[in-house]
Amino acid sequence: MKQINEDAWLLSPGNANAVLLAKGNELTLVDAGFAGKERVVLDAIAALGRRPSNLKHLVFTHSHPDHIGSSAAIVEAAGARTYMHALDAPFAETGGRFRPMTAAPGLLHGIMYRLVWHPNVRMRPFRIDQHVADGETLPLAGGLRAVHVPGHAAGQLAYLWRGDRLLIGGDVFMNIFGLADPVGFEDEAQARRSQRKLAALQFDKAVFGHGGAILSGASDKVRRKVH
Ligand SMILES: [Zn+2]
Ligand SMILES: [Zn+2]
């Protein structure tokens, strides 16, 4: 668990990121990592001196196996309310199959794509309590503004937390060997528009679905990557 802000922590439930946000005793988790990694989340809650029942909200960037994997177990342990874009919710509620993607351009992306992307994998299904739409601000954790960024997944949302403090960007980019494309796209042209959409926003820090957090000047780094 790595603290990224006074009320925000980066967790790694498997080789994917999740962000735990606090407002007083109430906790919100954005994304839920790979399957079987619920312990990472529950241990982080305990390390903050909270109980599983303090986790009130489980918010998703998109419904891929590496972002929803431990959700059913976390919801069982905590009873959290769940939030996702309507276009991705059916995959959480059925547990797959997932929509097809193609590898992003480049040799490294081709290799990573074959390593990580298994569309036939099935997840434990769980219910989505609330659909989230583009531009909506969820009154959670001090405010999470949803920005629809399709292309990697049709129902992908990025979230701006507390104004411009932190972008939780899902798989619009990854940040493993520097800022780069995600492993694959459902629709590359749409994904490029979503990258430009994020580049037009202002935010101090950023966390994408994979790799390290960007702890300062994050929107400038995204702009430099896109232009
Ligand atoms: Zn993804
Ligand atoms: Zn991912």
C-alpha cells in the first residue's frame, strides 16, 4: 500500500491498481484487482484502522477481469455499494465472456497482450447497484467526477477526485515503463479520442490501471504523451 495523498492510497491486488479513498471513516475503493486478491484490500483497510464495513462504495473504471476480479469477495466481506458505467455493467453481472480486444501497436504490447488478455476467462459475477454516466459527480470520498473514456472498453470511466487532485484513469494508459498505451483496444480510434479527452483536463496526480502513480505534474505528462 502506497500513500499518494492524505486520503488516498494505491493498492496492487495482483498486477493491477486499485485506489482506496477515505473521507472520515467512510472508505471508497476504485477497482478491485485480479481474482483472489481480496486479502490485499482487506489488509489495507485494517492497516488504516478501519473495518471492512467502513468500505461503503466500490467504484469501477471498467469491467475487465483484472479490475473486477476480487469484487464479489469484497462485496461479501464489506457489503459495499457498487458503481459502473451501464455499457460495462453486464460483464460484471454475468462474469464474462468479455468483449474482444486487439493488441495495441508495438512488439512489447503484442507480447503483453498475449500474456494478460484471456477473453474466455470467467469471473464470479456480482450486482452493479448504480450506473454512472459521463460528467456525473458521485458524492463519494469528497467527490468523484466521471469522464467517459471508451476505446479500451466501451464503458470505461476515468474519475477526477476532489477537483483536480487526482486522476484515476483506468486503462486509457498504463505507466509500467513510462506512460504508454494500454495492452489492447476494442476501438483504437475511439481510444485515441479518449486519450485526447484526458489530455485536455487538469489534474495534479494520476493513477492508471497498471504501473506506478504519477505524483506531480501529471496532466502535463499526459499532454506531452498525446501531442
Ligand atoms: Zn482493461
Ligand atoms: Zn487493466
